[in-house]
Amino acid sequence: MEKIKYKLAGLGMVIVLVAVVAIALTMFVGGFTKTAEVLVEAPRSGLVLDPDAKVKVRGVEIGRVAEVTQQADGARLKLAVDPEMLKLVPANAGVDIRSTTVFGAKYVNFVVPEEPSSNSLKPGATVVAEKVTVEFNTLFQHLSDVLAKVEPEKLNATLSALGTALQGRGETLGELLVNLDVYLREMNPTLPTLQQDFAATADVSNIYADTVGDLLRTVDNAVTTGETLVDEQQGLDDVLANVVGLADTTGSVLRENENNLGTALDLLRPTTALLEEYVPGLNCMINAIGRLMPVADAMFGGMQPGVTMNTNFMFGAEPYKYPEDLPKVNATGGPRCEGLEDRVPGSHANYVVTDTSEGAPYVPSMKIEFNGPKVFQLLFAGLPGVSAP
């Protein structure tokens, strides 16, 4: 019985030790710690990113990598993050996979943007990794792949030729690199403008591409025009000679009459200003006459050959007298279109009362003149300095 008790005591102690070790290991790996799951999709996980890798934000460890799954289009990481620490990660945070040293193990780092969101990252969210640090062994692998495709003798010949070309030109090459650095520093601030110019150039090129047919036809027409000018060069020379002669003659005429032309233009200013003011009225009158042209055409022979007229002899009338019948130029009010374009049959336009009289309204003479004045007298009689013949 004593041996059985000792065996049972030893077995119990072993069980207790195993339980203590199991509990310690479970606590070490966080088995009793409540975690929130976050998924990360990355183009690749890297060569030194394993489960239990650290997860950090702003340099503070907030969890670990629970699982790494390789997929056809990249890698999928399952993160186990402390729920309380997850509140420190903004909802718009990014992710990148970094390494502590060149050859060190990688960890997952949450990148906080310049303008972080007021909401925190929720459990179960999926974040896309922006970049993964490239390892030296990856670079060596790419370099070995390149060297495997390069023939050694050709590489040796290329390096020898390059060495010969650069021999004794170190100072010149250094100056070239310094100047290139200066040029690049000057060009760097204008890169956004250069990008906009490239985009605008693409739009312009598209327009040219759409109009290339018309441009080619224009070139063909220009060629035809050029051939015509070559064939008719003698006639063109004659035309140019005549134009030169006309210019000489016109120049002499203008030089001799420049004062008179200037005076005439000055005298025309009031008249042209008045015409400009009354342009709306003239426009109304011309439009109204245009509508009456069919009626005038019918009245004056448009409906039959010849011109229909009603003529008669009339007694002569007494001509205007100066200065009794001289009108007063003092009417104002501007142009009026009332009743010209929109006249209603049987209606009359309103009479405009203006100050155009020297003292009394004009009353035409009702006397019959048997020996009326001649045309010359009708035109010029009564004017100062003009007398009837």
C-alpha cells in the first residue's frame, strides 16, 4: 500500500507540473487574453514574417500575427490585436510590413495618416498593406536571375569598354553629375506643371488625330494653290505691278487732299452721330418699307407689263421764303418705331409735338401761281448769296 501511495503522489505531482507548464505556455502565447481579429491583405508577406510576429502602431506593440496564408495574388494576414489597444488605430490607417534591421524579422505596422479619422478601426476590418520592405536576399535573387541570363564574355567586353571610356575622365564625369544634379533641382519644382503640360499635350494630340484628314486635305489644297500660283506667276507679277501703281496714285491723291478729307470727316461727325442715334428708327422704317414692297409692286406695274402711273398738270405754288419758312432744328426725343412695323389698319400713330417752329406753325400758300418759279429757283431761291437768273 505504501508503494501505491508513493506512485499516486508522484503521478499527481507530474500532472500538476504538466498543468503548470501548459498554463504558462498558454499564457505566454496569449491564450487567456481576449483579442480582436483584423485582416491584412498584402502583395506578399516577405521572407521573414512568421506567425507571432509583432503588430505595432506608433512604435507601441498592440498585438501579434496569428496566421499567415499565401494566396495566388498575394498574402493574407490574420492579426490578433488587443481590443483596448485597437482603439488607438484610426479607421483610415494604412498598413505596411517592416523589418527592424536589414536581415531582421518583420513586423506589421499600422500607419496613421496626417488627418486621422475620429473613428477607430473595428474588429473584423480588412486593411490593404501599402508596401512590404524588400529583403537583401530578394535583391540578390533578382541579381542572380539577371546575371544568369547575361553571357559572361559579353558582360566582360561591355565592362572593359565602359572602363576604357571612363578612364581619365573622372573629373569630367564628376562635373557632369554635379551639373545634372543642379538641373534636376531646378526642374523638380516644375514637375507638376510638366505633368499638366503632358496631359494637355495628349488632349491636343487627340484633337490633331481627329482632324488629320482635314489637315491632309488642306495640305493638298495648298499644294494645288501653289502650283496655280507658279503657273500664273506672270499674271500675278502684272497684278502686283498694277497694285503698286494704284498705291502710288492713291498715295499722291490722298496726300494732296488730306486736309480736305480731314475737314470732311470732321463735318460728317455730327451727321453720323445723329444717324447712329436714329439707327433703330431707320431699321423700323426699312423693315416697314420691305413689307410694303409687294403692294408697291402691284401699284407700279408688278401685275402687268410696264409701269402704271397717274399724271396731271398742276398749278405752280409759291416757294419757301427765307427766313419766314426756315424750320427750327430743335426736335428731341430720339427714334420712334410706333406704328411702323406693327401698324393696325385704320389706326394712326401718336403725333409727337416738338419745338421746330420759329414762332408760328408753317402754313403752306394756297395761292395759284400761273408763272411758277423755275427748278433752279425752287432749289436755291431765297438762299443767302443766291439770286434767281
